[in-house]
Amino acid sequence: MNYTTSLTFIGAGNMSSSIIGGLIGEHYPPQAITACDPNLDALDRLSQTFAIQTTTDNTVACQQSDVIILAVKPQILKSVAEGLQTTLTNRANTSKESLPLIISIAAGITSQQIQNWLGQNVAIVRCMPNTPALVQQGACGLYATAQTSSEQKLIAEQLMQAIGDSVWLNDEALIDSVTAVSGSGPAYFFLLMEAMIDAGVKQGLNKDIATQLTLQTALGAATLAKSSDVSVGELRRRVTSPGGTTEQALNYFEHAGLRDTVTKAMQACADRSKTMAKELN
Ligand SMILES: NC(=O)c1ccc[n+]([C@@H]2O[C@H](COP(=O)([O-])OP(=O)(O)OC[C@H]3O[C@@H](n4cnc5c(N)ncnc54)[C@H](OP(=O)(O)O)[C@@H]3O)[C@@H](O)[C@H]2O)c1
């Protein structure tokens, strides 16, 4: 990454803290990072932890910055983006090249909406991260508008790699599918873990032991799958001996229609992602 790129985070909440923490961990210079937020406590936490610059004034911070990361809740993104219009217009009047790259991590807001609210033909990268980003184990889908240069794409990719894995999408509509797979995915695993812990308790384990075994099993299964050169289907087959114990449980899942349930649940998630964008317009 080019460590001279100046970064401004609008919103100093969970996601900004995680990305900034990841960048500082990779020795990104704190003086090149600014966070803006009306909440002074949030700003103090970030400046004390990471020694970055902070301000309550979004427009001042965006006057020079190479990259602006929109990390506020989707419901207030319209007013935040519209508040940057004059600053960006002034920059565009100086020279089109001085316009910053805009990176949005807000769920459900399209690049066209952001473009309209900013009032400038800027390069925009949309990101859909997930909550494990808070522990630098996120999974993120990225989409770049046509105005985004390959150098700007690289910057966005490197920012997201500070909080985990990332993949590029060539169609913005696929952000809804990423939401269904990884954006909301942690909650599916939490639900399965909850159910496994409850089932373990029903079979006589105490709750702490059932929890410890379940969480370590989830971590171990994901670590094994990531480090393996065979598919997850093959890994499943390898631990399923004919007539054995695992087969009994898996047969039950299959006959209960688990795959169909997962397909329908994820479709419902993607559909909701689409309608949310319309509601927030
Ligand atoms: N958390 C996740 O795992 C996750 C996953 C995928 C996508 N996202 C997206 O990431 C974005 C940020 O999420 P988050 O979890 O980091 O939210 P968050 O913790 O609530 O952080 C948002 C911050 O923005 C501040 N803010 C409010 N109005 C502002 C303004 N006008 N200018 C600048 N800052 C302002 C908020 O201050 P107050 O608290 O005082 O309002 C808060 O500190 C959201 O759009 C969300 O959809 C999050």
C-alpha cells in the first residue's frame, strides 16, 4: 500500500475502529488517517488508541483527503453525503483529478444513490464487510464503479484486507448475494452454534462445556476447510463413515431439508437487501 495516501473516515464507530486498527497494525502512518464523528467520546477513543487525527467537522477533513470512507449507518448516509457536496464541488472546480476516491461500507446503499447525493462524478467503491471484521477476520465483497482507476481499486482492496479477506465483484447487484452469504452469514453460524449448545446441554453437558466445545469445533472446522486443498463437501464425506455416528446426524439434516431451508433463507436475505436500498432512497 502507498502509505502516503491520506484517509478520512466519516463515522468513528465499530467498522472504522476495526479498519483503522488493522491499518495501524500494518504500520500505516497515523498522521495520514483522520476520523470524523459528532461523538467526541468515539473520537477520543480512536485518537488515544491509535494517535490518528480527529475532527467533528466532516467537510474540513474532506478538503484534502485522497480517500473518504463513508462508515456511518445507512439511514444517515444521505444527509452525510449531501453535506459533502460543496466541498467536492470546490475540489472538482480546482481540477477533476483532485476528487477523492469514495469508499462506502454502508449496507444497502447503491453507488448511484451515493453519486446523486454527492453531486459529483466521483470514483466509488462499495464494500460489504461483516462483523468478524471487528477481530480482523472479516469477509468482504467489493464493487468499483467505472470511474475507479486500478490504483484506486488497489487502495480499496488493501483497506479491506486490513480487516480480513476480500473479493471483487463485476456486477453491483451481486452485493445483495454477498450480503446473503457473508454479510449476514455470521448470524447463521451463531444460530447453528446456539442450537448445538442447547442440544449438548439437553444431552447432559453443562453450558460452559457445551459452549467451549461448540465454538472450538466451529473454529477448527473453518480453519481446516481454509487450509485444505479439497472442497468442504469432500471434507464432510471424509468424516462420515458408513454406519457411523456422524452419518446418523447428517442423514437427519438432509431428510429435514436443511439445504432447501438454507437456500430459501439466503434468498429472503438477498431480497430484503434489495428492498432496503429502495426504502433508504
Ligand atoms: N458492523 C458491521 O459488522 C458491519 C457490517 C457490514 C456493513 N456495515 C456498515 O458499516 C457502517 C458503519 O457501521 P458501524 O457498525 O461501524 O456503525 P456505528 O458503530 O454506529 O458507527 C457509526 C458512527 O457514525 C457516527 N455518526 C453519526 N452521525 C454522523 C455524522 N453526521 N458524521 C459523522 N459520523 C456520524 C455515529 O455516532 P453516534 O453513535 O453518536 O450516532 C457512530 O459513531 C454501516 O453503514 C453499516 O451498514 C457494518
